[in-house]
Amino acid sequence: MKYFTGIFHICRDIRSDMLHLMLAMLIFSLSASCFATEESDAIAPPLPPPTIALSDIPSQAASDRAMLDQAASVLAESTIFNEIQQNLFTEKGEIIKALPSLTTSLAAASSRDAIFEIKRKWLEFDRQMTNAESTLHARTEVIAQQIIRLKTGLDLWKRTITQAQMDKAPEDLVKLARIAASDIDKTNSSLQKVQNQILELQGKIGRSHRGVQEALDIIKAEEADLLKNLGHRERPPLWGETVSGSGAILYVLINQIGHDLSIWLSAIYAIVSEEVARLGLQIFLLIASAIILYQVRKAARTCIAANPSIIVGSSVFERPFALAMLLALMLTPWIYASTSAVLTDAAGLLLIFPVLWIVLPLLNAPIRPVLVFLAIFYVIDWLRDLVAADPFIARIIFIAEMLVAIGLIIWLVRVKALHGSNSRWQKPIRLWLNVALILLAISALAATIGFVRFSVLIGHAVLNSAYLAALLAALIRATDGSIALTLQSHFAQTINLIRRRTDTLRNNIKKLLSVVAIFIWLKVTLDLFALWDYVVALTKTILFSELNTGTIALSLADVLAFILTIFTAIFLSRFIATVLDEDVYQRVRLGRGISFAISAVIRYGIILFGFILAVSALGIGMDRITILLGALGVGIGFGLQTIVNNFVSGMILIFERPIHIGDSVEVGTVTGIITRIGIRASTIRSFDGADITVPNGTLLADAVTNWTMSDRIRRIELPVGVAYGTDTDKVIEALYGSLEEQKGILSDPKPQIIFNGFGDSSLDFMLRAWVADNDEFITIRSDIALAMNRALRAYNIEIPFPQRDLHLRSVSPDLKLNKDT
């Protein structure tokens, strides 16, 4: 045996050595072939540069013509670079004009709005520079690719001409090759020239763009200085202002207004001339929307005639052209390719007319003049920002605005419309008017004594805030009327949820709109008073200040996010359940209890998912949630067994559906109708009117009698006894007769009269009948019992009293019995 084992090991070693030898030979052969390939490559002479075959010269020249045409189209598009050069770097360019006057303009700016107008102009310059850089960069890449193609083609034609001359090719072919090479060379030179111009223009734009960025930094610093230096006096008191020749100042102001307005109108005309097609689109949208809104007005009038309660706010549809104009003007930023500051100002001024036309009828009569004066103040402020007026004249105009506004507020506070209203907004409006009156008085006084920027900040903030409040109030009323019309439309009324809850939905939407309007008003008002950034910073500090507890860091923002997520999940679950109950389940056929099971699963699933999101928002990771669930499991094992049992039982009741909502059940001594199947317990409404809470575990563990699980049919059993000696046929006839006039008794199964047997003092019968509705069981049973009594009396059938035989085992000797008794 050892001999054979030794031979086996020797053979295995020989086989292993042979495999190693073969593998070494294979590697050697592959290496030798690689070295031979490298040696052959190193020894092989380089290939000569390619040339065009003589027979292919005509076809190649024709194909290169397409390449030259493409290059020519690129050259034709190079005129855009001249336009960029002319718009940005000529003497007529706006940037060249604005650069030297930036410091002067900022020094003359007396308000945040004026600085913002300057900033908006420079932001427009920045946008133009960015677009120009993008355009030049894209075209430079295209031209570079064309130059590479032309240079490659030119080298090929030069080698071909040299080879053709060496081969003594026909002169016509050589001439054709020279013409093709010459055309390519000329086009290549033109493209290189354009490329050099573009590179030079890119350098200019880069330097100018850097200057624009520096200008924006200066403007930003000026904004910060404006807020920091509000307490510094910029001008002497009004009575100490030196004025020489006020008439001349007025004359210069009028001329300057005319000059600046003409420049502004010329800029508007230039924009419109360049974008005629977009202007035509805007006019088309105006006409189309006006036609549609005229039809909407007819439908609105019909709805109002049917339901006058929606008339509030619906007058917005009575002016369809004004509403169409408003919509068309609001689309200006999306219609035009580049919305400049001039175009934005023009759209804002034109918006005044449709806004007043629409909003004035929606406001109370005493408030309408206030809105008109606020619109006039808006136009005056725009003119003051457009025209660099004399500081003294500007102060006079501003103080006059403040005095007129003070008079308007005093008049508005005294009108009866604000005193006799019981609106919930009465007190906030009156409070704001009183605060505005004080602020306007402070603004006028500050402008008089020389604190111009502070006064302009306060005065503009108050006026613009009041203007925005009036517009938002009118828009809410208009939107409320539009929503009322929409909810009353034929399509909306086909939805059960809307038809049954129209007023509730309208009120909730109105409340939501009011909350949004209040937030917008607060945000804009705080921004007008230059307080928004401070409020945001303070809010962030309060919300995101963390309280470290061990490894968990909590902040007020996390807690609010947790609460908001939970409430959102609960609201969403209820809303979806309501939509399913009102509209979905009404349109599909489902078995009893299936709809409740679906709603319950969706409701609990959304709440569970919301809870997980809320915990995540609280900053607790999933690993900690796992630990929490583990600890909860231990707690469940010790003290929450009953709760978990009831919870699981509730899930089983929902999915297995042994009982349904509306079933008539008996659980122990409790009898009534199931009104709710909850996550822990269910509610039974007893027939006495009491709501009884039964744990879900009891409904599964104990015997439950469900009278209406498969159907609502129920059997009535009424026992009756008649005296011995009564004709049983008459009894049966009388009992059947008592059922003839009864309603609610089923004919299938048929009623039955059963003889139960011989009782102690009567012949016992049983009447059995089936009713279709379990809810009518008691009433029908009572009616049948009364009818049975009447039928037995009609047949003179006696219902006997119980009879008992009394046996006396012993009698006292003192007791005397009367035989007669």
C-alpha cells in the first residue's frame, strides 16, 4: 500500500512540474512576441503625411465648399460682437455714463428706495455683462473649432499641391487645388481676426465687469451706512437752508423733469421697438383674456342671481377689461426677454389704473379717497427717484406729502364707518392708524430739522405699508368672491365634499388667505422699516439656540418642527379620510367594513409616518429610535400588556371585520349599536342612549352576539297560552289572522304557528315571524303582540291564569276552617 502511495505522489509531482514548465514556455513566447512587435514598431519608418489623390481633388474641393459656407455663417454672426461693443463701451453706452456719476448719485440719494433704484440699474449692468461674457465664450469656442478645421484643411491642400507638382499633374487640377487652398486661407485669416477682436472684447468686459462688482460693493456699503447713520443730520434745518432764487430752482426743476421724462420715454420706445413681437403677444393676451372674462362675468351674474350670498367680492368680474389689463401687465417679466428697470417702472405705473379700477369698488366708501391719494404719492415718489431734484425742493415736497397723509389719517379716524363696525379687524386697524399718525408726525418733524434719510425711511414705510394693506384687503375680498363662484360652479358641485361643505370650505380658505396676507404685510412692512434683517437674525438666534442634554441637542426650531409635523400628519389623515368617505366610497362598491378598514389603515399609516418624520425633525436619529422602541418593548412587557392587547385586537377587528360600525351587538350585559372602532377600544351606543366603551380585547375574547353581521333580518318569537278545552284550529286561525295587517314582516321565510306542548294550566303556542330590519324589531314585536291579543278576544279564546294545587300536610288545631269558603 505504501508503494502505491509513493508512486501516486511521484506522478503528482511530475504533473505539477510539467504544468509549471508549460506555463513558463507560454509566458516566454508571449514576451518574445511583444518584444518582436516593439522592435518592429521601432524599426518601421514613419508614414508619410496624407495627401489628396489627384482623382479626388474636384470632389474634395466641392466638399470643402460646405466647410467654407459654415465658416462664412460664423463670420456673419460676428456682428453681434460689434453690437455688444457698441452697447457697452461706446460713449452712448449707459455704463460709461453711470461710472463717473455713481458717487454723486449715492450722495444725492435720500432714501433706501433711491439707493435701491441705483442698485437695480447696476444689477442690470451686471446682468448685461454676464450675458455678454456667456455669449462671447460660446462663440469663441465655435470659432476656435472652425479655425482648427480650416488649418487642417489648408495643410492638406498645401501638401497636395506640392505632391501634384512633383507628379506633374494637369495644370487644371493644380489650379483648382490652389484656389481651394486660397479660399481656406482667406477664411481662416478672417476668423483669426475676429477671434482676436473677441479676445480683446472679452478682456474689456472682464475689466468692466470687475468695475461693476466694485460698484455694487460700494452701493452695498452705502446701504449699510444709510442704516447706521440714520441718527446723523444730513441737512441744516429747513429755516436755516440757504436758498437763492427759488423761482430759478423751480424753473430748473421743471426743465429737468421734462428732460428726464423724455429720456425715460425714449428708452421705453427703444425697448418696444426692439421687441415688437413680444409687445404684440402681450396685446393679444390682453384681448383674449378680456373676451374670456366677459364670458366669466355672465356666469358670475347667473351664480349671484341663484345665490346672493356670494356677491361680496364678486364685483371684480364686473370690470373684465381692467382685470385683463392687470393680468397682462403682471406677465411683463415673463413675456419680455430682458426686463430692464425702465420697463419695470412703466409696468408699475400702468398697473395703477387697473388696480384702482378694480379695488375701489371693493373698499368702503370712506377709504376710497385714501387709496387714491396713496396712488398719487406713489407717482410722486417715482418722479422724485427719477429726477435728481434740488435738496430743498425735495424736502418741501416730502414734508407736504407727510402733512397731507396726516390729514387723511385724522379724517379717516373720524369717519363713522370705522367707529360703527363690529368687525374683528376694527381694533387692529384703529391701532395701526394711531401708530401711523405718530410715525408720520415724527417723519415730518425729522425732515424739517434736517434728518432727511431717517424721515424718508419712516414716511415711505408708513405710506407704502398702508397702500399694501388696502390692496391686500381688497384682493382678499376679490379672491373670496372668486372662490365662492368657483365653489358654486356646476363642476365643483358634482364633488360631494364641496357640495356638502361649501360654506365651511369658503370660510377656511378665507382664513388661510388672511393669514398669508398678514404674513406678506408684516414681511414687507418690516423690510420697509429696515427691520426685517434684524428680526430674521433675532428669530434665528431664538429658534436655533440649542440645549444640549447628554448626546441630544434640542432647539426651539426642532420642537416647533416636531409639533408642526404631528399636527400636519393628523390634519392630512383626517382630510384624506374625509375625501374618501365623501367622494371615493360613494362612487365604488365595497363590502361592509372594507371602507372603514382602508380609511383606518391610511389614517394610522400617515400618523405613524408623520411621527417618524417628527422624531427625525427633532434631531433624534433612527438608532436612538430603535433604542427607544426597545425600551418601550420592555415597558410593554411589564406594564402595558393590556394596552398592546387592545391595540392588536383593534387591528384584528379592522382587518378581520367580525363587527362593523352600525352593527347591533350584545356583549355580556351590554346591548346596542357599534358607533366607533378605535385603536384601543370601541364604542357601543346602547338603546337607552348611553355610550359604552368596550376594550377591543373584550370584543375578541368574549362571546359577542352580532344581530346584523350578514344581514339585518331578525326573527320574532311570541309565546302564548290558551285554556284547556280551546279549539286549537281556532287558535291557529286567530294567530295567523293577527299577522295579516302587519307591516315589515317577510313572506319568506313564512311566519309559523307552533304548538309547543301542554303546560301546567294552558296549551302553549309559539308565533314566529321574520322582520327585514333589525332596527324595527321591537316596534313590530309590540304591534304583533297587541294584534294577537285582539285576535284572541275576537275569537273568545281565554288566556288562563296559572293554576296551582296546594296540599296541606298539617293544620293547627286552633285553626277553624269554614267549609263554605
